[in-house]
Amino acid sequence: MNQEKQVWAKKSTFIFAAAGSAIGLGNIWKFPYMVGENGGGAFVLVYLLCVLIIGLPLMMSESIVGKYSHGNAIDAIRATSKDSNASKFWMTIPIIGFVCMFLLLSFYSVIAGWALDYTYGFATGKFNGISAKDVGGIFDGLLASPTKMIIWHTVFTAATAFIIGKGATDGIEKALSVMMPLLVILLVAITLYSAFATDYFAAGVKFLFEPDFSKITLSVVINALGQAFFSLSLGMCAIMTYAAYMRDDVSITESSVWVVILDTAMALLAGLAIFPIVFANGLEASGGPGLLFVTLSTAFAKMSAGTILGFGFFFLVTLAAISSSISMVEPVVKWISEKFNTSRKSATYLYCFVVWVFGLLTVFSFSNGDTFIIFGKTPFDIIDYFTANILLPLGGLLLALYIGWVLNKEISKKQLFTLNGFIFSVWYFIVKFIAPVLILIILVSMVLGEEKVNQIISSIFG
Ligand code: TRP
């Protein structure tokens, strides 16, 4: 990194960093089980629409603010709003973002800890040739052991803190440029296995890509929107922070399109790899957060090279999770160390420790899920719902309003210098009207509830 100008030397670094942030547990762990729980193809269709209509334009919006100011998220909003004579209200954008990243990271590191446990499990040959039932038993055993989960949660958080504290994100990016393609290759290999070694590939494809329109309910739409934000790392100033390191001559549009394509392809690939195995082994598509771990391990246990493949796979998933978790820590640490002039290291370790403590709530949600319940839900369910389905869309809504209505239009025009006039107008129209209206309708519907919304829809459409 060029320290003086604080921008990345290479053009492609932003794409790598942003894709590293976007591609993570959201694609490989969460997307498949959300598809399974939300009616298959119906969810995928709504998800893709959300990515295209809301996700891509908002990724460009976040990048504009970051690249324009070259500072941390709070200063970026402050600088851009000053240049547009805007009120202080808009500072809520980075504040929501920071709160959200804190909450997300607290459970993210616990789930990444599961991947670590599986990496270790495969390395020690625990899954060698065992039955599907025993694979399920191993997962249940992990959930029943808070000690184990806490150990791996600690290892993962410490690794994240170590990388950020050292300012070694450049190094991790280099490592990722090798590891990420490897992960893709492994996922493709598993998909090929699903295609040729199970008789259920067609069923998997059908489940993913043949939408049953009657399954599109309000909660499917809400979940799809939340998942789009989560998977693309949007609405929290994470992308904004990375865009701050973008060189001036790099095209925001082109980079954003790449990141969105890569992220979406990874999610779909994970789905294609997993669902045939689910159907072939009579597992539940709606198996929830355990889906990835149970299905793939079942397949690995049957393969002759399963131990090494399983080890490689979960190791790479852990790395993908690290490149995402550092993007949740970096914005906050960048701000703390710039604002209070503290050392990067102490800001990092203190912050990560607090997140770690909060993460224990997620550990006990899984290990003591029947006793650890508030309003009928576990703390993990609440944190997950509150972040993905409320805070992220809210952050996105504010950001769209900010770019569409507050920020000086000339700033956007200048930042999106590669777009011709017409396409720029389309983008601007989406950010100004379409995205905020859609997000608002979804948020309001959520408040009203499914029944009320159905009443309103049927009174409008007869
Ligand atoms: N996008 C990541 C995933 O899919 C999660 C993530 C990392 C994230 N950094 C973020 C989400 C910042 C929102 C904001 O796993």
C-alpha cells in the first residue's frame, strides 16, 4: 500500500479486498440454509432480484462516498455531507454500520469456529468412512459443547485480531489470491461429485432454479433482502472503508459489477454443491444452520479422498471467513485509531475482546438453546434477525436516500466517470427512487406483519 496517499497500488486490489469481504460464511454457510428454509427457487429468484436492483446500485453508492473522501467511514460521511451542506442526521449511517458490524462479528466468529472444528476433525480423521447418522451426531456433539465452541470462537477472534493488529491485511490478501481460487476449484469438484456420484443433481438444480411462485411470501422477501445485504457486505460502511483505499483512476462501476458477480456465483455454486447431497442422503433441506456442516461432511465421509478434501474445504472456508471478519473489524479500528490517535494494536485487541465476550451469547444460544431464550427465540436468532433483516436494510435505505437526495449529484457523476449519461441516469433513478421505495415497503410490511400485508394486497388487487 502506498502509505502517503493511502491508496492501494494495484487497480485490482479493491476487487480482491471487497470480494474477500463479500465472499464468506454468507455464501457458503448461510445462503444454502436460507434457500432450504425459504422455499428453494422462490427465494433464489427474489434474492437475485434484490442483488441486481438494490445490491449493485448500493455497492456503487457506498464506494462513491469512500473513494471521494479517502477516510474512515465516519469522516467520509462527515466530509461528503459538509461538501453538500447536509445535516448531522446522516451520521446515523456509520453509527448503524458500526453497531451492526459489532453484532455480526459476534456470531460470525462462532460459526467460523465450527469450520475450524471441522478442519481439525478432518485432519485427525474423525470422519473417515463413518455413517450419515454419525456425521449428524458429530455436529450435535459440537453444539452440545460450549467449551469446544468457546475455544474455536477464541482462536478465530484472536486470528482476526492478530491480522488486523499487525496491519497485515496486505499479506492476507496475497494469501487469498491463491486460496480463493482453490476454494472455487474445491466447490466445483464437490458440485461435479454431486452431478456424477448422486442421482439427485437434477433435483438439486430444480430446487434452486425452478421457483414455485406460491412460495413467495412476505417473510421470503424479507429474508432475501437481508441475505443480499449480508452477503454483499452492504449497508455497514465496510465496502465504503475499502473504497477509501481505491486509486482515483479505478472504475467503481466495473469493480462493483465484478464483486457482485463473484459473490453471487459463489453462493449459487455452494447451493449446487449442497442440495443434491441433501436429497441423495434423505437429509432435510430446511435443516437450518447445521446444513453445510452435516451435508458436506456426509459426502466427504463416503469418498475415498474425503479426509483430505474435507480438511481442505473447511480450512478454505475458515480463510474465506477471516477475509470477511477482518472487513468487519477494519472500519472500526481505522476510525478508533484515527480519532483517538491510539495505536492500531491496542484499538484492535480491546475491540475484539468486547466482541468476543458478546459472542458468548451465540455460543450459549446453540449449546443451551432450550434454556437460553428471550421472547421465544435464542439470542443468536434475535441478533441474526435484527442485523440482517432490520439494521442492514435500514443502513441501505439511509445510504440510498443520502446519495439520491442529499449528496451533491456532481460528486456521484464525477466518481462514476466511466458511465455514459443514460446509464448514469438509470443508476441515479434507482438509487433515488426505486431502491429506497422497495426497501421502505419491505420494512413497513415487516412492521405491519404478514396478515395485514395480505389484506392490503388483496384490497388493492381485488
Ligand atoms: N459478506 C460476508 C459474508 O457473506 C459477511 C460480511 C463481512 C459482512 N463483512 C461485512 C456483512 C460487512 C456486512 C458488512 O460472509
